[in-house]
Amino acid sequence: MTVTLTRADGSREQLSDEVLDELDAALRGPLVPGGDTGVPEPCPEWNAMYGGRAGLTVRCTGTADVVEAVRFARTRGLLAGVRGGGHSVAGLSSNPDGLLIDLSAMRGVLVDPERRLARVQGGALLGDVDRETQAFGLATPLGRVSETGVAGLTLGGGYGHLNAKYGLSCDNLVEAQVVCADGSVRTASETDDPDLLWALRGGGGNFGVVTSFTFRLHPVGPVVAFAGVMYPLEDLGAIERGWREYADAAPDEVTTVMVTMTFPAAPGMPEVVHDRPVAIAVAVHCGPDPAEGMRVLQPLRELGTPVFDMSQPMPYTAIQSSLDPLFPRGVLRAYWKSQYLDELTDDAIDALARRALDRPAPNTLVNTFRLGGAVHAVDPEATAFAERTSPYMVSFDTTWTDPGQDEAAVAWCRSAFEEMTKYGNGRVFLNFTGLQDEPLQAGTDTAYGRNLRRLGRIKAALDPDNVFQLNNNIVPTPG
């Protein structure tokens, strides 16, 4: 089982059978070499551009396995990657030539309904959390696709259907168990290691492997008001202007996004939307009375003449998984770019409308997110996640299936992003940022702003050798 892996400095090292046997004996989970295709991947990489197996994978069953894997990587100077849910757009949860620390078997969720807390293992998916918390009529803000990994989403910030009322995923993180670069296990909270907790709230995977997250929960559902109204894509200019007027005045119970896409011929959906380019006004009202919530959402159903209206009171778990068919794991190739806007001007809307009508593939989305409420109530320096003022974010979710289209799709996304800089403020959201021939540090300066200096100091204290570098990387900067 001799394996040759890439080291963090770019050199290569051959690991003998004896060395691998010693590591294997120290683990409870399996040790899987990249060439062993007979062992199925429990949670393959979502982005098909990065679908290759790691050179060597440690399939962790618990924190002790993570400790052994981290110590092994550090001692031998190996290039180490970490996979939670495997949903990194930039492919940062894959490591074809190095060591992959795979937490995807660690999906436990334990809910304390009295204290309104949920302890979530590092490999859990959003759907795992929603299922357990909704059994008690509780939820924490997470993303919009149930197959997304909790770890990457939270460490990068965490946008979803509850943001305006309850903040980002990272804002609701109250404690974390972390395996650091030296193999030590730390518990980060407001009282124990508060600097580490601060860094984990949006600073990415730079500071260690998080084996469990503890989240604050809120009363949500089990049924909430949902708006999902499809309009002709050619009407996007007028539709988004009306959506903007509504979104700017909406109460904090409402979190809303404008999605543009070519809707697939999905079973159970009317033929009128099959393969139809549409603009979809999406919103969730998370208040306790779904009927009142539907009344509040009604204007979104009157922005024009709908092609199809899916709006209705709906189980929160159904909303959270409703987009899953659009993001199948290991099928779509993806390169995304995002940008924040201080103002969604008419010119910006017109530019978005032109791009939405000229997407490189039906799977590509052009989205506009309305931000504010509880997200903006947090001081920009209170967490590592610094973007707390922009009312809008635009995301070019460039996805396609044909490998021959890679170059053209990436070029389209970069062009669309560059055009949007005329209307944006220059700041980016790292979880929606692809990396193709770009350095791992790309975008960290604008994403973290003034917080980058403090993050560099914490990185230097916890990971001076940059063992955890396969992420939106923060360079260790002592002093």
C-alpha cells in the first residue's frame, strides 16, 4: 500500500507500507489510498471539476481520528485538506495529491430543546441539522441546499432563509471543538479561547479542524410562509425593481432573494415551466403565524404576471431541501463569483438582466440577495466575518456539465463579475468564490478588511507553519 503524497512545500514523499500500517493501527476509521476505487466515497466532492480521489484519505469516526491525522500530516509536512460536507465551490475539500482528513461520517446532531442549543458534528449536512432541530420546532440559520456541509458554510459566514431575523450561521455559533495544528484539542467559546471563537465565526478553515459546532436555536416552524413566484426572465428588469422596493421595506421576519435560472423539466412541475428561463422571487417569513406571513409576502406574488406560483405555507424542512435537485453532487462543474453592492441601482439591475439572458448554460444562475436585519446588527469587528453593511449581494453561480465548456464558462463568469464592479463596492463573499488558476489568498483582503490583521495574528499563534492552507488562506503574520 505504498503511497506517494505531495508535501506542503510542493515536494513529494513516498510513504512506506510500514508507515501507513502504523497510521492505520492508530485509527478507528479506515485509511483509504487514492487508488483503492473499490471503496465508495461516502460524501463525494460536489463540484465535478474536482472529483478526483485524494492521494490518501483518513475517514474519521471521531475527534481522536482527526487528532491522529493532523499529527501525521504535521509531522511529515504533508499537504493536508479537510472535508466536511464536500460542498466547496472552489474545490477546497478535495486534495488529489495529498492527505484528506474526511469528517463526512461524523454527522451526529444532539439537540437540547430546553437550552435551545444543538451540538453538530463536523461532517453533518444542513439536512441533518434541520431534521433534528425541527422535531422541537427549532432552527438555526443555515443555507438553502440541504446537502451543503455545516462546517464550510458556518466557517465562511453562512447565508440562508433566516438571516434577516436571526443573523448568519457563524453569528449563532456559541462553541466549537477544534483540533489545532499541533494536534491539541481546544474548546472555543466566549469564556474559553474567545479569540479562536472569534476567528471561527467567518474566518474559514484556517485555524484547525472543527469536530463539533454548538449552535444557538430559535423557534421556527415547523410550517412557515413561503413565496416562490416564477416570472418570465425577459421581464427581469421590471420584476427586480419591484422586488427591490419590497425588499427594502420588508420586516426582519422576511429573508428574500431574486433567482434567475432555466427551470428544468422536473417531475411534478407544470409543463409551462419545463426548460423555461425564469426569474424567481423567493422569500421565507419565519414568524409564528404562517397565514400572517403569507399576507406579508403577497406583494411578491404581484410583481408582474407569473408563469407559475409555488407560494404557500410549507414545512421549513421542505423549503430547505427544495433546491437540492438543482445542485446534484458530482454532476455540475462550477465556478462562481460574488460581489456586494451598497445600492441596487437601476443600471445595476439592467446589467444583471442582460447577463441573466446571456448565461453560458441552463444550470447557471444569476442571483441577487437582500441583506440586512440581524446580519447588519453585528459590528463588523465583532466576528471575523466583516461584511455587515452592504444591503445587496450579487452572485454569478456559473455551473455547467460539459468539460469542454470549462474555459468559456469561467471566462463568462469573470466577465460578468468585472462588469458588476462598476456597481459593487469591491468586497466579495468567499464561500461564493471559485478559484481557477488563482492563489488561495484571492479575495481575503476585501472579504476580511480590517479583521485580516487580527486573523493573521491568531493564525500565527495556532498554525505558524500554515498546516491548514487548503482554504481561503490567511497567511500567518505574527506581531
